[in-house]
Amino acid sequence: MHKFKRNSLTLALVAAIGSVGIAGTASAAVHLSDNGQGQVLIYPYYTTRAGYDTYLSVLNTTALSKALKIRFSEGKNSRAVVDFHIYLSPYDIWTAAVVNTANGAKLVTADKSCTAPALPAGGKDFVNFAYSGAALEGINVIGGDGETTSLDRTREGYFEIIEMGTITNTAINAAITHASGVPANCAVVQAATMDMGVTSTLVVGGQSARAFKATGGLSGTASLINVASGTDYGYAPVVLEGFSPPAVENIWFAGQSYLPDLRFADLTSLVYYKGSVVSSTWNAGEDAVGALLMHDNIINEFVLDSATLSGTDWVITMPTKRYDVPVHSKFLATDSTQLYSPFTSKFWLGGACERFQYLFTNRENYSIYFAYFTGQLSGELLCWASSVVGLFKTPGLAVNSSLLGSTNKTELASYLENGWLKMSFNETYISVVNGQTDGNGFRHDWATQSLTSKNGDTYFGLPTVGFMVQDFINQNAAPGILATYGGNFNHKYTTRISRLPP
């Protein structure tokens, strides 16, 4: 591994190595699930802005009990605002909501499934510990990063759920299994002495407490609900399968640890491309995950019709960005930080911005292309880990140009009322101090929006997930008839991979 606390993470991964085939099924490689079920769920967006709450669920569709890690990250620099464990018995589902507070956001739930630690009855406030304090140069999970330390920053972001392992201990299974709608004894998994890690010597009910391999079978949903406007933007998370390496028995860590995360992925990725499967090997797990999400173009529709007061927002989240982009103060005379592919800038006040080009096309095939030359100071930018692209129509005033009320926003003006939009990532030869280290460990003098594997596969673009939301207002609705409607549609993508000798 090459980022964060290198030695400690390497030791953690080594400690997670166990015997292949003890339980579960050996993974071929990490890949996108083709049936909406898997070991890792990436939810591209949550928000409590503009009157929205975010409702979420995670479902265990299997006959095995699961130990899960859930982490909510704020949208500017992916700093954790709350994380904990969820223990699901067979066929169990856990639900919760992210709601607004006077200062930021919090998580609330009426669900009885076991969490560790236990969640307060009034909800768990999101915190700013991970992005407050003195600014720390480099890639870290905590410390100031040049941006605001306000709790307002917790009001939007994204979250992920990672299966740490399956539970086969009979007593622990009995404790987390519901009886008359309530788990028998959540205190068992909430105890400070609980240890399910691969080196655990804890015995519970005469059996080892160690968790076995992750086996998948997780699915989930999320909804952005605005009661006042009567809109519900529901979506399914992006799901990864084959996440845990075959030789890793489990990736359970104590509840207050920030681990595991996406760096624990198998070092081989499988991507379906032009009728065949591309198998690539990487120096780091986050690069394997990044390869699955690499896109050179994002494609979706937009509608800005005046007659229906329509509006459109695009959510674009980069869940591996936090592992590759260092914090660097622009006020320091020297820079010793290292940037990693496929990102091309470092984080400070205003974010770590990535340039893109874009093409608007209306429903009658009339196009307007917006491009720039590499090195220009102008150009459109995505600066945050989780950005919202607000579309508005010109000439004239914007109409519903920011449905989600995001403060991590890029605005694009369109002379067209409706049609489709293509955003392209093809930046090359960007000057950056200390160069850019690629997924194969090679350091380039210049940065580019691409990622190259150890076996010579180059993936072009940036790793993104997300969706488009749009709303319509019926100005002719009769009194008492709902007049506001909303819809949510996943982005479409193109992928470009070139295969060269290693």
C-alpha cells in the first residue's frame, strides 16, 4: 500500500491474511455486481439541504449473519463524519435516515438491528473531528485541509457499506437474531472486549469469535425525500462483488477504527469492455476499485422547460479520490506531497479541481460544444469528492437551477431547453509538483486523467458514480392536486481502455 500510514496499513492487511477456503467462496477479483447484490455498497449521495432528508436501507439476503462497516463521508474531501458497525442476522434489513439539525446533520433510526456502538435514541450527530484542527500536509484521514471546519459541511456527502465478514459463532448469532422483533442481546457485539478479527483469541459460548470470509448478498436503497415539494429521488447503490482478496479471512476491525475501507479490495479488477473481460493487476486496492468506476464520458439527459418550470441536477461522486489526492497548503513555499493517478490537482481551499469538457445536444440533434485548451485558467471544474452539477437555461434567469441546494456545486448554462449532455474527462500533461504516481507505481512528471495497471492496461477518465435528478411543476393543477413531480436516473458512461505490454 502506498498512502495514509503506510506501515500500519500494511501490517493491518498482513494480519488479515488467513487460510483460503475456511468459509465462504474464494473471490476471482473485484468487479461490479451484475445483479445488485455484493460485498460493498457505494451510495453516491446523501443530503439534508433544501428541505431534503435521506432515507437508506441495507438488506442481508443470505442465510448467514453479517458484520458490516458503514461510513458517512462529507462531500468536500471525503472526511468521515460518522462510522460504526452493523450486525445483520440472516435475511435482516437495517434502515435509517439522515436529517437536518440546527448546525449540521445527524443519523436517526428506529431499527432494532444491532449496531456497535449503540446509536442514541435521539440520533447520532455528524461530527467535524476528521476535518478540523491544524492543516496536515499529505493524504490523511484527519486534520484540517484548508476548507471550512463548519458542521454545515456534514449536510451533504456520500456513504459506503463494507462487509467485514460472516459470523458463524452460534452464541453471537443467537445474540443478534431477532426474537419478537428485537435482537436477543446486542450487548454481546457492543462489548469493549468483542474481537472478531483474524488474530482474535476471544471465545464466546465455547467457540471462537472470529468472523469468516465475506460472502456477499448485500443490497440496499436510498431516497432523497422533500416533503414540502412532494419529491422522492430514489436510487440503488453501486455494488461491488469479489471485494475481499481470496487469502483474507476477514477484514473486521474494532468499532472505533476507521478501517476497513476501499483500500482493502482485491488487487485484481475485472472490467467488461467491448465484449470481453479485462483483468488488471494493481499496486493498491483503491486502484482496483477505481478501475471499475473509470469513465471517460458521463452521459445523461436534462430538462429545463419553461412551461413546466423544470430543473435538473447531476450528482457526480468520486469515492476513491480521498486515497489519491493530498492536502497541500498553497501558502507554503515548498511541497513534499505526492499525488496519485488518475487525479490532477491537490486539495486546499476551493477543493481539488478536475477539468472537463462538455457537449449539450437538444432533442432535435442540435449540439453546442464547450471545450478549452489544456493549461487554460478558464474551463469547467469538478472540485469536490461529491459534486452537484446544476444546469440552468440562458438567456434569462435560472429556473430551478439547484434542486438539491448543494454548496459543492458547479453550474452549467445551456441555451437549450432539453436534450442530453456529455461530460468528458481527457486532461493530459498537467504540471504538478513531484509528479503523479500511477497505479503501477511509476511516477510521471506530468499528471493526466488516466490510470495504468501493473500489466499495462490504461484506463482513461476519472472514477465516478452518480445520477441525474429532475423535477416538473404543473402550473395548471387544480387546488388540492399534487403539482410537483420528480425523477431520478442513473448516469450512463463510456469506457476507454488501452492494453500495452507491462
